[in-house]
Amino acid sequence: MESLEIEDAKLQMFFDGELGPEEEAAVRRSLEGSVEGAAQLREWEQLRTAMKSVAADWTGDIDSDALFARIENELSAQVVPIERPKLEPPALRVVPGGRERRAWGGVATGFAAAAAIFLAVMAWPEPHLDPAPIVRGSEVLEADFGSNTGTIFEVEGGAGQSLAVIWIDDEEVGLP
């Protein structure tokens, strides 16, 4: 049996008249073979008939030749460019105190540079005060491997420190 999505797609294609003659006959036989299918077939055919009659009534008053002629005329009409009004730029005015602001900005920049240099000099490490490098390591006191096996290694880190590495094997052993 095909999935529901495929059946729905085939039913839609059947009612739209998009199936080939063999597939259409197979779908019709399938629908007429069950009570639910025959009822669905009647409902869809009634719906199709109603839609065709409504579409015919609605479009019966439209003069399609005149409509398409009007569309073609409007498409071929000359395009008239729209001229935008020219706007005058706003009047410029002099703002007093511009030079003073620049002067204060320069003073503030100078103070900030001096503070940065002072902090850099104060934070600079002095070689005679630098303590010996701290070497940190690790130690494994206990490891529970559960039902697995494992191994504990001691390896040297990048800075020469001792590191513990625990390798746990994925194979379970000893279970009844």
C-alpha cells in the first residue's frame, strides 16, 4: 500500500486530469472498489461540476479580448519621467567654540596617551623580581572504570608539567 502522501498526490492529479490513461483507470478502479472511495469520487466530481459552473458564470461577463487589448496598450504606452523638485541645501551657520573644542580634544588625547604609557611602565615585569615558573601537575588518586577496562598514563605537558591521562576502553568485560 502506498503512503498517504502519495495517495493524496495521485488523487489530486486524478481529479485535475493530470494522470495518464492507465494510472487514471487504476485510481478509478481503486476508488470504485470501496464504499469510502466511491463516496469520495462522487463528492469530488460534484465539487468539480460546481467549480466549473461558478467559473463559467463569473467569467461569462468578462470581455477578455478588450481586457488584453487594454493591458497591451498600457504596456506599450510611453513612459513619462517624473521630475523631482530640486531642494536647496540647508544654509550653513557658524558654531562658536569650534576651536576650543578641538583644543580640549587634543589635551584629552595627550592625557590619555600619558596615562597609557605610565600604566605600561608600571606593569612591566622586572627580571630580578620574577619568581620561578610554577609547574603544575595532576595526580590520580582513584579511577572507577565500571564494567570497562582502562589504563592511567602520566605524560609531560607543553610546559614540562606532569599530566595524568585516563584511557577507558569501550569494551565491557566480566558481565554475566
